Amino acid sequence: MTIQNMWLTDEQRWQAIVERNKAADGYFIYGVKTSLIYNHPSVAGRLPNRNNVKFFDNEQQALDEGYRSGKRSRYETSQLTQFYQEKIEQACRYIEQNEMSLKLSELADHVGISRFHFHRLFKSQTGLTPKAYVDAFRHKKMRQQLQQKNSITDAIYDVGYSSTSRFYETSTQRLGMTPKNWKAGGDGTKIYFALAVCSLGNVLIAQSPIGVCAIFLGDDPEQLLRDLQDKFPQAELMGGDAEFEQLIAHVIGFIEAPEIGFNMPLDIRGTAFQQRVWQVLRGIPVGQTVSYRDVAEKMGQPKAVRAVASACAANMLAVAIPCHRVVRNDGALSGYRWGIDRKRALLLKESMDK
């Protein structure tokens, strides 16, 4: 019998409340109908009348029916949060060891949480559904295997794809180039680039065969070039030609006058979660700002605030993906990959152009 199955029936749950069983915390909660307050099984205090008790699989169910958290329950929230974090970490490790044939029910059973509660909890903690986490982890392993295996086909099957076609369907989008070129560290991929100057300082613009793959801002042009080389260690970096100058002009024009819009194709590289965040950012109108929490809520993952901030910091396409429009809850400016002063200047420019 799994831990979760110990508290499937109402009588089993009631007994856990009577015993103040801490092991039951996280698997269900109970509400008191007369006070419309809910608590966790181990919460100390006066035992409620059994006839007035209603059981819920999770807090959201109780909230949806008008119940509110009791003071004692709020006091223990930090412990419960830690409990949930440990359970999701346990699930992640299990995925990484057995991701080839996992089902949602198997994962939920492994950590002892109901299937539907587990799905919501996993998504709120990691920013991804369990299926997306499996996919992201598999692609991470694939990148490693491509460097280690002599054969791309061997790498594909070692990672767990049932067929090469399933991998190739998304490989170029995920890797930003063909698997063959990724295996060679970008060898054979032509990345055109140019350095220019704008009102924000130096800017490096790079384009792959897919689209614009980098817009870096900084004070030191040589450092920007080193950053590009680090990104594509064996790609064929080529100075932009006359046609590339049109792209430079468009990017610079967009930086100076963001209201003109940016309609160039982009080569956006990142995890599934990062790409979802960046998609939301691209929908923020010029002259407006949102908080990291706003972005998380818009994605339907209100607890993924830190993950959203990390995705903003990982953005390689300054201005084109406007992470500068994301601020703290109180409106204060927070970290920006290319410097707070540039973030402030961009927001000021956009507010004046609004």
C-alpha cells in the first residue's frame, strides 16, 4: 500500500486528524462546516465535531468552496511548502532516472500525492508540466549525448526516443541548428554578426539561418564578441555583408524608436518554460510594464515567479524580447542582464514615445 492509499477513505482521514498525524499533511486537508475554516491533519487544537468535517484533496478545493485557512494552518504553511518542494524534487529525480516510460499516475503514486493535485503542484513548483519536464530533460541529455557519441542515431536511441523522426521533428528548433552541426559545436553553421553603436552603448547583432539569434548590449565590444564566441564555439562567425546592414539598421531603429515594432524572424533558443515566458513578454505593449508575478499568473503558474525571473535573465535577445518591461511588484527596477541603467533608459524612452 502506498502512503497516499492510507488516506483514501473518510474514516482513514478522520483517524489521521484524531491522531494529529503529521505524515498525512500534504495528502489531504479538512474543513469545518460551521466556521468555514480549513486546516491540515496535524494541526493542534480542539478536535471538531466529526459531523461538521468535510475533506478536500488540496487547499484549492477548499478555497473554491469558500473556506479560509485557519491561523494554525497558516503558521505551518512554511513547513507544508517545504514538504511540497521535497516531494517535487523527489519526482524530478525519479523522472531523471526513469523518464523513458513514465505516466502521470506512476509519478503521483511514487511521491504519494493524488494525480490531479500532483499535476498542479508540479507545474507550480517547476513551471512545467511533468510531460514537459520529461521532454526538456530528454533534450538536455540529447545535447550531452551528441557530444559523446560517434553516431547521432545512437545518441537518439540512448536518450530514449522511440524513433528518429520524433526527435528530428523538434531538434532544429530546440538546438537552433541541425543535430550534426550541434554535435560539432556549431561547426558548419554560419552566424553573421556585426557590432554597432546606439544610444544604449555598444550592440552586437547576430543572425543564424533561422533568424536573429543574439542582440547583446554592453560597454565593451570585445566582450560582446567573446560572449558570441562562447555561445557558438565552433560556428563559422562571419562579418555581416551589405544585406546584413539592413538588419542592423532595423534593430538600431527599433531600439531608438520601439513603437515601430520588430518584425524580423527570430532564432529563439531556450527550454520549453523559457520560451513560454518569452512569448508572454513579447505581448507586453510598448510603454507598459508588468511584474514577474503578473507574468507567472498570465502563464497560469502564479508560484513560478523565480523561474520567470531566471528566464528573463537568460534572454539572449535584448529589446526584441522585452524583458526590460518586467519589474518588481512595487514597480521598482530589478536586475537586468545588460545593466539597470539601460533598463531605466529603455523604459523612459518607451514611456515618452507612448
